[in-house]
Amino acid sequence: MGSQDAHTDGTGRRALLGAAMLGAGGAVLGLSGTSRAATAGSAGHGKGGLQSLPVPTVIGHRGASGYRPEHTFGSYQLALDLGADIVEAGDLVPTKDGHLVCRHEPEIGGTTDVADHKEFADRRTTKVLDGVSVTGWFTEDFTLAELKTLRAIERIPANRPHNTLYNGRWEIPTFEEVLKWQDEQTRRRGKQVWIYPETKHPTYFRKLGLGLEERVAKILHKHRKDRRDSPVILQSFEPTSIQRLNKLVDNPLVVLLSVANSRPFDFVETGDPRTVADLITPKGLREIAGYAQGIGPTLDLVVTKKADGSLDKETTLVADAHKVGLILHPYTLRNENPFLPAEYRRGTDPDAYGDAFGAFQRYFATGIDGVFTDNPDTGVLARQDFVNR
């Protein structure tokens, strides 16, 4: 998924994380905060599918990527341990031999140790990905067996040097491995574990003969997770990918929405002149509601920003989407200063935490149904504060 982008020193960070983990532990054990959250909105226990999720829902963005290298089982596992209701596992891209693996992008130079593997030096190349020239190593040029020799590393070490401690610890997971992990965790924890995979650059891969939607549908059908009440929500920035999935599976579907003046790449390819601004009009939302159950807008579409990066005006998107029956899961809340609205930043250290709790409260107050966050523990505590206030 794309990204939207405290006054604490190292000791302060550990203290905040420790307190948040205690709060998340309470959520995992089903203590009062989460119990109230589950009935705070339209969702609640005793209902199936999406209706079984707490509101606002805390979604672990690429796992608990604020604390572990993203899209690894270490990150996914920690997200559950910290109380996430759903784990975004994962961003799906194909291998040369047609397997689906979990990486933020098909280019893996920044998320794996591939640059250290001399045997793959000649795989480095430049490609045009959704109209942008990108140089590096791409999953579609590797077999699954070759990718399994690589290990994951932290994607943004400048902001998260503490995550580099875990570089090299985990391999790249496949989608099938994620589904098996989901079943194992559901059994171990005694509660249903939800995942939220995304089809990445589907137009690009379809032109390469590596269509994503059919592969996703085939694997979900094999694991009997292609039903309306299956604990797997599918998402994509390309509306036509969601439309294609709507014909292949019965899972809950979500259209991701970038900045207002952008165009989904499938629209660019087909000559559709509409922008995201057109999709979030009442007419556009009614159209989306015809084939999807939700939208995943960037947070700036929910509350706009001023030129200085501080929050400005709340839009009508939440009300408009709810009016046509769509849920909203915006992205992405992070604890570090550079990723927070200006008024919630503390100090100038890019590795320091700002007032993330304040930011969560502001966005929860808009009526969103959930939020993607790199820091699920912070999200769980913020939700407790919100529903108990």
C-alpha cells in the first residue's frame, strides 16, 4: 500500500512502546477497552464477516512495520501480539514462475539483501513501472526458489534504525504460506485472524502474462477462503482489479484511493480521464459500491492539509461513503514525526515519536471505520481512549 505520510529519546520510545504493549495485551485478552470498541460502531461480536470486526478497526500496515521489517512473519506475528484486528499480509507480487509473494513493491532492492548476492548482480535492471522508470531487482525476474535465498531488510532505515537489528532474520513469505499462518494463528489464539492482501500493479503484471486476480482467486478457492464471510479482505489501487476480483471471489473488496488529482494506472492505460477526485464524488462512490464494500483513502482525503502540513478541513467523504454503504479504512498512521500532521510533531528528530495518540483521536473523530497503522499497539490504546472518553 502507498503511504501518508514525540518528543521522546530512546528511553522515552521504549517506555511508550512498553505501555502500548501492555494496553495491546489487554486487547488480546479481551479486556474492557476492546470489548467496548467492538460495540462502539455498527460492528460487534456475534456477527459474521466484516460485521464481526471492532470499530474503529486497527489494521497492522504490512504487519507491525514500525518495529520489524515489513511483510515478514516477524512483522505479521508482532502485529497480532500488539492487538491488531487485521494484518495487511501482504502486498502481492508474482515470481517468474507464477507464485505470489509478499513485498511492498516488485522492486526488492530496498526491502531485501539481494544487492549482497553476487549471483544475482546481472538481474539488476531498469523498468518502467506504472509510467515511472525504476532501477533495481524485480520479483518477476526470479523464481520462487531464488527469492527464498534472500532475506528481508528494513525499508526506511533512516527513520527506523532500530528495525535494522532484524535485517536478515526473515525470508520472503508466499501468499500460500500466509494463509497457512493465518489458520495456525487462529487456532493458537482461539479467535479469528484476519488478513488484508493487496494486488500490486495489476495492469503492469497482466501485460507481462502474470495476471494477479486469477492467481489470488485460485489460491483462495483452494483454501476455501473466497467467500463473503471469509476473513480475507482484498484491496487494490486499480478499480478494474477489484472489478475483476468481484467476478472471481465473494470476499469483501476495497478500492484504495491516492491523492485527489491522481489517476489510477488502469485508467491511464485505458484512457479513462477520471481522477480520484471523480471517484470520491457521490456518483463515483455509488459506482464503487456496485462492486466493492469499502474504500481505502489516503488520510488527506478525509481531512485536508494546509501548506505547512497541518490539518485543515474535514471533507464529506466519510458521510458520503457511508451513505452508499461503503466502509472507510484510510492509510497510514505512523508514530514518527515526519509522517504526522505538523501540529502533532514534537521536536525535529525524524526518528522521534510525535503525538501519535492525538493524531489517532483526530482521525477517529471523523467517523472512519478503521485505519492502517505501522504501530498497532498505539492504535489499540488510542481506540481505548476514544471509545472510553
